Amino acid sequence: MTFTAACRQVSRCGLHPVQRRAIVGLMAFRAILESGRSGARALAMLSALPLAVTACDRKAPEPPATPKAIEAPPPPVIKPPLPAAIPTLGRSDLVVAAAAAASTFAEGRRVTGKDAMVGQRFVVRIPFGCTGPTPSDAPVPGLTGWAPTPDGKAIQLSLEPADWVAAPLFAAPDAAARWEAIEGFWIPRPWLAAETCPRPVADQIQPPGAASPQSVGLAAVFERDGSRIGRRDGRAYVSNIRSTGEGPPLPPTGGYRLVLAGRIAAFPDGQAFACRAASPDQRPVCVAAVELDRVAFEAEERVISEWRPG
């Protein structure tokens, strides 16, 4: 084995640098002796030995590092757009939907599938007491009114829900089998979209007459074997407003308001409204099925009393 090959073999042994130099030096000295060189030439080889040992001790150059692949940046995270908030239905939405349902019924058309209104929340404010107190002999179930208390020191607001469980509108077998109780609330003046009292106008064409029959309402439905929380079972909503002075309390100039809030339910056919009419010449009576979760009396944007299930 030549000296150069031996040097490479020692370099691969993984020895300490001092050990490698000693071994290579001995190998070089032996190689000189075995070669039988003359004194001058042996001396020249010995003088070159440190350079040879140093050269042998050098590590072979490491191969160039493989360049790391440049990773592509992760794709941007695109968040899906948030679903648009479903607006809460108000009085104008309900009276418009009731008018459309009345037209559909009068035309004899049948709508199938689930109504888009079903499941939506609603808040309806119904003005009452716009023309004064309700006559004590003319309370109407499903309508709100007010009257002075017998001692004249308070105003009593009252609303007795109508019992519609036996009404023809709910007489269908599938409805009767589904709902155990149905409490009704009328929305007077369905031609009025605003939640305020109407402006009094003197009609020069027709003399004053009786109020138009009620034709739009909300039916709070309660399923059989369901919770009885929130059911009135004939009990009226009543609130007394006491006077803060000597005289009787004065009603607000804009009247009072009944607040009904909850969620639109569905009739067995999937529609929010059901309509009936005694004849083609009468406006159909249309009622929406609802699940109430709040009833309140207000005056001038101030809550007087409220009721919530539970």
C-alpha cells in the first residue's frame, strides 16, 4: 500500500487528530527506511514529513450542501362569509303577508311547501286606546283596551286572549290533533303599516260607522303533551297604572301599545297563514300561527308590564 493510500485509510478511521499524526508519521518513517534511500534523500523525505502529515490530516472537502427547497407559502385561508342576519319581522311585514295570503285564498290557489316566514322572529306593536277608553260592556276577546278603575284613581289595561281551539279556521283534523290550545290576538286596522294610532280624519263622503270586522290575527299555538308554560287558559293580561297625584292618571296622547313577540310557526300544510271567508264578497280572515315568548304593554316607548313564559 502506498503512503498516500495509507494516509487516506487512517483519515477514515475517525481517530483524534494527534493520534492520526503519530500513526502517519511512523508510517512515513517506515516507508523511508524500507525504501533504502541514500542519506541525503532520506533526510529530504524526513524534512517533508510534517507537510505530508499535515496534508494527510486534512479532511476531504465536504460535498456542497444540497440547497433546501423553498417551500411555497401556504394558501391564504379564505373564511366563508357570515350568513346574512335574518331581519325580525314587524307589523308591516305581517299585514303585507296576510294580504298576500288573503289574495291567494280568494283566487283559489293552493301553495305547497314550507313557507319562508316559518321560523322567523317577529315583534309586533299594536296601538290601542287611540280614541279613548273601551266601553265596559263591549270587551272583545283578542283585543286590548283600557278603562278607569271603579275608584277613578288608576287606569286598567287588559287583554283577554280569544279561545280559537274550536274555530272553523282550526277545525281541520290534522290541526286539532296537533294543537291542544290556541289563543288568539287580533291586529286591528290591517291596512295600517305603522305601529302608531291612526290620524283622525273627518270623512265627508260617508257618515261614521262601526269598526271594520277583524280580519288579521296571530294564533299562539300549544302542542298536545307540550309545556303548559305561557298558556293563559282564559286568564287576561291585566296591568293597573296608578296616579302619582291627586287626580286620575292621564292616558298618553299617542295611546298605549300591545307588544307581541315570538317566532312564526306553521300550519300542518307548512304555511304561516291560514285564511277563511264566509263569502267571496267578504275579506278573508287570515291568521298566522305563532309561538309567543313575550307580551307587554307600553306607553311612549316605556314598558309598563310584561309577561314571559316561565
